[in-house]
Amino acid sequence: MKALTPEYSRADRKIGVIHFGLGAFHRGHQAVYCDDALRSGVGEWSIYGISPRSARVTDALRKQDFMYTVNEREGERQNPRVIGSILDGSLYDLGNAPLSQAILSPELKLITITVTEKAYQAGIQSDSMPNRLLDILQLRFSRGLAAPVLISCDNLPANGQFLQRVLLASAHQRDLDSDFQQWLANISTPNSMVDRIVPAITPSAIEEFEREFGFCDESLISTEPFRQWVVEPHAGDRLLADIGIEISPQVEEYEALKLRLFNGAHSTTAYFSQLSGIEYVYQAIALPKWSGFIARLQEQLANSFVAPSSVDVAKYCAQARARIGNSAVAHRSAQIAMDGSAKLPQRLFLAMNALHQAGQPRERIAFAISLWIGFLQSGLSVTDPLAAELLDRARVEESNRAVRQVMQTPGLQAPINEGEWPVIAGYLDQVRKFGPLAVAENL
């Protein structure tokens, strides 16, 4: 069996999209939608990819003319497909002629972003994502070119509004031209929600793929069949609808649905796995007692927001558990456990606070948060933008003090209502005494 090759010519294509962050998620998600568009012949959707820090990804892609395979896997089924939508890419350098040409392309209609939650920092640092994006926009403004639509594809509530605030704040701090700032304020930055499991690829996965299909792809992406992209209505949204992106005024509801019922369950399973010595989250969700707890956790999380009117929440929750349990897409719990301080506010903290205010049950969420704090105390490797501060605050014996200090960490967003801290501390004590699975079984 051979992978499909692009069903279109890549010659003489023009850049229609610039993307910040050429990581696995972009290559397994947005680039696939653009590839769909190019296959359908609905316009110029070729991508110029910017790697924020390292040339490793672009160097590997360049060896393959920026083509690579996305292999959709579920159980024993595999569906490989060569993606040709990325035409070029590089580190960020405005002196790089191909990048400058892409920025000034009349066909440029979209700039998309996947740089993780922690990269959205306003300020004057020249190498920050917001300031690099401002430099790109200034270049187009100076040439009288139309503003592209800016779409954040990161897991942030109201991510488009947040991106606009960060850009405006950075422009103000840099004291940029007032006409440019007015132009900037009118750029479309619609909120969006993206979803697909795209784990980091391993050398063994590349070797397995070569044995199965007869060719080596050093830039291979392995992912699940499921993918979703929802963007709120804005000028020019018909172009997005043409390539399979759902246009909906309920993006915030879709964000909450995904962040709480899928990502919240995913993160909770990752911390449970780390504390239980389980390498992959699919191994954890295969445990009936843990899967049952996650279903009950989702029930409480679902009470913390209003779901999109067209979604069957029970079916969505079951699908989320099945996705986490897809053994063909081996997602390491250590990878999902990264950056908890940036992820959990949206995934668990806001839900806890909403249920606290409404006086509704929330003990399962408290337990989930206790697993994160237990992870900080465990001595396991912690990758987090606030790691040094969190570890120092968490590693005390008395649980009430540990929870209080973690929740008071400077920079931690959406801190949980103080009335919930003793409950979290109580579960932290129980986890130490009985283990996480035994505690979960009784919740």
C-alpha cells in the first residue's frame, strides 16, 4: 500500500497562508484543511511556515520538498496521505527573501498561529510572537496591502479577542505609528476552536511506518481520524467554509466543550498516569475504574457551561473517552502533563469556580486538581513556564499549605476560590494514603 500523493500541481503556487509554529499539531490539522482546499481547487491556500525558535522542523521538511505524510490511525486501520500544502518555511527573519515575499503576497489571506498558551505575552521583547506578528503586519501596512485575517489556534478561551488585546497592548508599549494602530484595531481576529490528537512522533513510529508502507518519512505525522475547526463569523468567512471549516457564532461554547470535556479529561488522565507509573494515556483509560471516573468527571464539568445547541453532550463525552483510548495514537502522559499552569485554568479551574458560584457538586474536579498538585510534589520531571516557583511552593508536607501556596503562585491565572482549597488538600491526602485509582473509584 502506498500513501496518496497530492492531487494537484505545486508548481507556480502562491502563498495564501502564513503560519506561526510548524509543530506537529499544525502539520496534522490546519495544513490538512489547506491541503483539502488545494485538492478541491478553491483558491490559493499554500502555506509559508515560520518556526519560532529552531530550524530542526524546517530543515527536515526541506529535505522532502516540504511534503510529508499524515497517517490517520485507529485500531488496526491506517490511512496515510501525503500533504503538499506547505510550500516553504524558515526561522523568523524578515531579511529572508522568501519570507518577505510571502508576507507581501497579494494572495495572503490568513495568518494562523499555534505557539501554545504561554507564548501570548504582551511586551517589547523583539522575539516574542506578538511583536514578530506586529512586524509582519507593519510591513503589509507600509505597502498599502490588505490586512490578513488572524486566527489563533491555541487552547485559550476567546483566543481571537485575546490575540487582539495582546497585539494592541504590544503596539501601544512600542509606541508604534498611530495610523498603524488604528489599522491594527480593525483587523479581523475571530475566535476559533481546533481539535485533533497529534502526539509527538517517535523514531520507532517512523521505522514502523517504513516497514509497513515501503518508504521513509522523517517528518511523519501520526494522528487520529477525528478533526474539527470552528471559527466565528467574520468578513471573508465564506472562504473558510469552502475548505470544510465550520462557521458558528457559538465558538465560545465549542471552546468550553472541548477545553473542559476533552482537554480536562485528557489532562486529568495524564496526571493520574504520571502518578501511577503509566506511560501512555490510552493505557489508563483502558482501566474500567478510571474510565468510569472520567465519565463521572465529565458529568460535573458539563454542568459548568452551556454547550453548543447542536451537540449531544453525552455522545461527545463518550467520543472524547474513545479518542483518549485510541491505542494506535500513543500519546505519552508526560507530554500531556506539560505546562499545567497554562492549561488547567481553562480546563479545570474555571469550571470549578463556576460550579462553586452555582452551588453545584464539584468534588471530582477538586480531586482532578489534587492530582496536578500531587504531580508537582512527586519528584517527576515537570515542564512548566512556572516550574521553579510551583515546585518550591508545592513541596511541603502539609497539604493545606501546599494547596494554598500553589494557588497563590504569581502568574497563575483564574485561581480557584479559597473555599475549595481545603477540599483539594483533603483529596491530596487521600491520594497519598490510598493511591489515585482507589480514591477515584469512590467519587
